[in-house]
Amino acid sequence: MSFSTILGQDKTIKRLRALIESARIPPAMIFYGAPGTGKFLTAVEFAKAINCSHTEHREKRTAPQLPDEEDLFAAAAPAPEPEPEQEPLKVHTDPSDSCGACLSCLQAASGAHPDIRIVDTAFQAALLGEAESSNLKIDTMRELSRWAQQKPMMSAWKIFIVRDAEALVPQAQNALLKTLEEPPPGTLVILTVSKKTSLLSTILSRSCVVDFGRLPAEALQTLLEAQGTEPTQAAALAALGAGSLEKAAEAGTFLKRVSALRPGDQARIFKFTAGLPRDSHKARDEVKTLLDLLLLKTRKAWSAAPAPSKNKFTSLLRRTLALKRMAERNVSYQLLLETALLESDRAGIRIEDLVKPD
């Protein structure tokens, strides 16, 4: 893999390539953008490119084994056949991208690179020997700071990728801040976030922010087809994905649930909302995605409506925005979604319309 595998972020990739070519890589970076826009994958490819040696790796040949003492007087073995000459090592000529063939790239691809660490809740659970939680804790960031003080084992850079850094609790952010204030030489910390407001202002001020825009529908469709989605279905999901591969995948689950509903069933909204995940964090994310779809459909309905009919869509927009703000609180997500869908249904936007491409 290389930067060529990152679709729909050409401007951002160009900026990252320029940083590598200029050898002016900041010690702290924030990859910011909506979920499902390629932030984490780009962070991994960026780390690979920084540490790439650009020279093909080959296993060293073992030296011929010396004969045992009892074999010294045995008949001479036939001379070994000469080994064919090996082709010269291939050298990757693009200094701003990874080659995928050197030892550093191979180890990074296998997840075993000693100088590239991915820090997330799954890593934290293994590190602390506990069940996976939704937050990144202070003990994890203290361990990161300790590793940052150590010298690299095989590469020029020690790189830490903190995935979904909005999960950092305030105490953990303060612990990380100590490393960002006085970064050891050759250390890079990359935070991937969907909300910059979740980070302390002191972390933001010490980091280089790299923005990730929404993915074009064409890029989304290509990615979905690469995952095995049928082309027609991929096109429909790409249209519903709002520039996010994650949202497109969620739209796929909505399509299945909506297709199971009977159009004339008066209870179809309640049956749909009953299918929300039991986990509160997943339920909140799903409700917010559906509210985003509802806002998108309502705005388009408002634009197409004649002047006398715009008022009802204006009221629905305001109400839906208020419900979306409520979704950030500890509320009943099922009740909130039922309210939004019932009000949209009264305005003429049915639940079936939410998962239909325009």
C-alpha cells in the first residue's frame, strides 16, 4: 500500500508529500475530518513513508555449515552448483511515498514495526489487561510518554498514532501535553479526530492540523465496490454516504431495515427505531446519522417546494437541528428518533425517503 490507495483526498496527500520531501515534519499533527474520510489510513501511510528506506529487503543467506569432525576424513562431497546471480536490489525513487518492499514497510504492513505504535481503545485494553472501554485513559498516555523518551529501534522516527483521539479524557490529554511541549528528537504524535472541540486548546495550539474533506461520491463508490458491494448498491450507498465511507456503511444497514418494513404499516416508525443498537454510544451515532439524512432531505425538499409550502420545511429543519443538539446529551435515543421521524412524516418526508438516493 502507498498514498495511491487513499482516494478522494488528493489535496491533503499533496500537502503531506510536500512535508516529507522538505524534511520539515512537525512533532505533533492532528488529522481532522468527518468519520470515514480516510484519516487513520492516511496516518498509517504517512508513518510508513516517513520511515521508508526505499531499498528492497531480502533475507540474508545463511553461511555454509562447517562439516563435523567425524566427516573430515570422509569422501569429498561434490562441489555445489554455482548459485544464480541475484538481481540488484530495487531502489524506490519517490522520496515522498513508501516503497512497500523495504524492511520498514514490510514490518509496518504486518503491524509489527517497533517504531510505529497505534494507540486506541483496543490497544489500551491489551496494555492495561482490562476490558475495552470507550475512553483513552491517563495511564495509557503516560506509557506513550515513556516510550517517546526511548530511542528508535530501527528507523529515524518514533511515530505514535492516537486513533479517535476524542476518546482521550481530560487527564489523559494533560499527560500527553507534556510530550507535545517538549517532544524528544525524531518523535511524531498523530491524533486523528472528528471533533477538534474535543481536544484541549493547548494541544490544538501545539499541533499542525491537517484537514480531511468529504469524499467525492465517485471515490466512495469505488471503495465500496472494492469491499465487494454490488455496483448498483454501491452507487446508492455512495449517494447516501454524505462523503463518508462510515456513513455509507451505516446507510447499508438502514436500507436493510427499511426494506423489511411494510409501506402501509402505521407502526413502521416504531418498529424501525426498536432496531437501534443496545450500546448507547452506537445508538447515539446511528441516530445522529439518521438526523443528518433527515436534514439533507428536508433542505432539498425546502429548495424544491413552492413559496407557500416552504414554511413547514423551515419548521422541520429547526426542530430537527434542536433534536440533533439533544442527541449530544444523555437522552433516550429511541424516543428522540421516533419524534424526529414522526414529525418528518407529518411534513411529507417518509422514513422510506431517507434511504433513497436523489
